[in-house]
Amino acid sequence: MNTVISVKVDKEVKESAQAVAKSAGLSLSALVNSYLRQVVATRRIELYAPEEMTPKLQEFIATVEAEITAWKVSESFKNAEDFVDALKQ
């Protein structure tokens, strides 16, 4: 027997979740039902809320990615001590 649950959700979150569910061939209802079954089976509630990157972090990542693409990488090290010594220079 099925029952209906009414939940207030941010419109953008709902639309994004629907898109994710659709990409997996599921309805949003099936996705929510699956998650609730998982909670019941495992007795665990797992939440994930990624933090937004700061502009400074985005800039740093872009710089690192550009350096990797240009093969501007450090030398390889044989052990941790050599690596730490190189960092101190």
C-alpha cells in the first residue's frame, strides 16, 4: 500500500534532483523512495552539502591545472625527506 508525503523543497533543488533521477531512468518519487528504504535498511542518514569554492580557491585550482597541462610540475622524489627539503627551499 502506498502513501503520499508532501514535502516543501526549493524549486531549483527539486528540478536538479528530477534531472539526476531522470538520467538514471528513475522518477523523483522512485529516487526518494529508494533513499528512504536505504535509511530504513542501514539505520543511517547520510547527508552531503558541498561547500562553495571561494574565488581565490577557484583561481588557485585554475593555476594548478594550467601548470599541469603545461608540464610545469616538480621533480620526482625518492623519499619524503627529499620532498620536505625541496618544500623548504
